[in-house]
Amino acid sequence: MGMFSKKLGVDLGTVNVMIYSGGQIVLQEPAMVALTIEDERVVAVGQEARDMYGRHPEHIEVLRPLRDGVIADYEVTEAMLRYFFRKIAGGMRFRGPEVMLSVPYGVTSVEKRAVHEAAVRAGAREAHLLPEPLLAALGAGLPISTPAGNMIFNLGGGASEAAVLAMNGIVVADSVRMGGMRLDEGIINYIRRKYSLVVGEPTAESIKIQIGAAVDIGEELSMEIQGRDQVGGLPRTITVTTSEVIEAIEEPLSSIVSAAKAVLEKTPPELASDIIDRGIVLTGGGALLRGIDDYITRAVGVPAYRAEDPLVTTAVGAGRALEDLAILRRMVQGL
Ligand SMILES: Nc1ncnc2c1ncn2[C@@H]1O[C@H](COP(=O)(O)OP(=O)(O)OP(=O)(O)O)[C@@H](O)[C@H]1O
Ligand SMILES: [Mg+2]
């Protein structure tokens, strides 16, 4: 069963950590840690830390160790990974896992080294890194080893990346350090401006997920939410609708989608026709937004399709890359 030398495909994200091993997703947790402020002792990690967000006592802080796709707090990232690796081991003693981690396209070598070191210090026996769009393409099952061009657009929480891949390598790519969290911010700002109501990040995110859309979906959903009055300071309830969310996220969404436009503009003509035929595959949590496929299709003029299970595509790709080291080696050479 490979119990003593686990291979883990890790999508180390700004919002979520997903881990794939032995043919399935074995861990899916928010990338959050709760710490005591005074001595930085870890109190909770993952879902437990997220549950504390916004409702914890004052001697505790809840934070995301990654920001915009890259490590913002090195030690906390290490502590989080160690906790997740142990959780997967389930109390069993085993040699440190061999891991493949995703890093955003276009990160600096310093940022890459930070990920590598955090993984090793968290207990990994060996750590490999590959760019997220490549792993996402692999996880989505795109035939990236062929000479034909395939395009992936990963819509993450803190960063978004578009890439055209062929012959196991990235031909052109572009990224913005902007993702679903910017959409949440757009909702927070919209509600503050329109209703003088202050809502928190978790509320904004649940509005986006429950009733949000990128374009008119022919269905107007609505939802009651509570916030704090900006003037009086007291709690108040309002109802928000799908069309309000569309308006609230319009600006950040169009900035995010500019990454896909930039890639298409740089794509060599030989591959551009492949992309027009095959379309763009959307991955990452942002691909779950209602109507995002139509929105991108209209914005860039090339058909866009949602991957099957977009939240876990990168982790699946990381796991597959690790399982098939021959593929891995070919890809690494091609980079
Ligand atoms: N149903 C949904 N509709 C819209 N957005 C969603 C939905 N489900 C999740 N999201 C958003 O997807 C984002 C998380 O996606 P994902 O897990 O791919 O990001 P990440 O890998 O943590 O971030 P990054 O790759 O940028 O470091 C969050 O912003 C979340 O709000
Ligand atoms: Mg991601």
C-alpha cells in the first residue's frame, strides 16, 4: 500500500490546501491557521481555524499563511503543512512523504525556495515543484504531451493563471495576483457603498457562492444577509440579489480575465487555431462561479469550458505527476 513512503500531490493554495494520494483526494482544508498572538502557538489548523475566523477571543489571531498565491508567513506555512502531513499519516509512523507541490506561474526563485523549504521542514522526504497551470492541465486530463496546443485558465483564490501548453511545456503564460478573494472584496465594497452596511469576508464569499454569477444566468436568486450599519453600528439585515453580485464583481472579474486575453495575444498562430478548436479549460474554485464559462467565452472570443471538478484539478495533476515520474522528468526538462 506504500504506507511507509506516501506520495502526495499538494495544491498549496491561498484559500485551500488539497492533497491527492493513491488515486483520490485525501485532504481538503482551508489554508488557515489560528495562533496565540503572544507566543505564536498554533491553536487550530484548516477547517477548525476557519470556523474560528471572526469569532475568536482577542488573544488569538486567525490568518492565511499564503497571500496572492505565494507564502506570506513562512513559519506558519510550515506548521500548517506539518499538521496536514501528520493528519494524512493518521497517527501511523512513516517516512516523510514524497511531495509534488504547485507554485504559481511566474514566481521568483526566492518564492519557490520558500515553498520547497517549508515542505521539507514540515517533514517531506523529498519535495518537487511545478507551476500550477501545468499541474492543472495534467489534472484536467489535457493531452499536453502532444504537439497540439491546449489552453488552461486556473482561477484561484489569490492568483489566476492562463497558459498554453504543448509538448509537455508551457508555451506562453500570464498570471495576475488576483483571484476569488478580489471578487469577495468587490462584494464587500458594493454593499458598503449601496447599503452603508459592513459585512465580513466569509459573508461576502458565501454570497458569491450561493447566489453569485458572472453574467445574467436567466435566474434571479436572492439571499438575506446580516451586517453592521456603518453609521449607527448596529446589526441590520438586507436582501441581495444575483444581479447585484454581477455588478459588484464586474471590475475585478474583468481584470482577472485579462490574463487569458494576454496569453491569446501572445500565442503563436500555429497553436492559436488548436485553441480555437479545443477551447479553454477552466480550473480552480473560481471556475465554479455561475456563468463564468459564458463570460470568458464572450470576453476572449474563444469557447471556455469548466473542468470536471475544478477545485481539485491541480492536486490531482500533482498526484499524477508524482505517480508517473517518467512524465514528470519529461516535463521538467521541457521547462
Ligand atoms: N461555487 C463557487 N462559486 C464561485 N467561487 C467559488 C465557488 N467555490 C469556491 N469558490 C472560490 O474559489 C476560490 C478558491 O479556489 P482554489 O481552491 O482553486 O484557490 P487556491 O488554490 O486556494 O488559491 P491560489 O491558487 O490562488 O493560491 C475562493 O476564492 C472561493 O471563494
Ligand atoms: Mg490554486
